[in-house]
Amino acid sequence: MGEIKDKQMSNPNNVNESNFNETMKGYLKRAFEIAKMTEEEQKKIMNGIRWALSELTMEEARREYYKD
């Protein structure tokens, strides 16, 4: 397992502003493995995620999640 950037994290299940993006990307990488996605599919999704992280606030992202 790689080094956790937030060394002050006392509970490994806590997510905060300083580690949210890395945590989410880790979940995605594991999901890619489970779904047996191709490298090209993974790259497309990660590029979309990078765009969304730079352009959307957390609140906007939550609204996107709950859209019908």
C-alpha cells in the first residue's frame, strides 16, 4: 500500500479536503480492476474525473449525483 499523504489522519476511513481526491481516485482504480476495464476506458474516465475536479465544486458534484 502506498504512503498516505495526510499523515495526520487518525482514522483511515476519514475523508477530508486534503485527501478527498486521492481517496476517490483510489476507489475508482479498484472499481476499474473489479470491472476488468481496459486501459483506454480507464484513461477516458480518469480524464473526465480530472476535468470535473477542476471545474465543479463539491456541492455541484453532489447535485450531479442526485440528478434524475
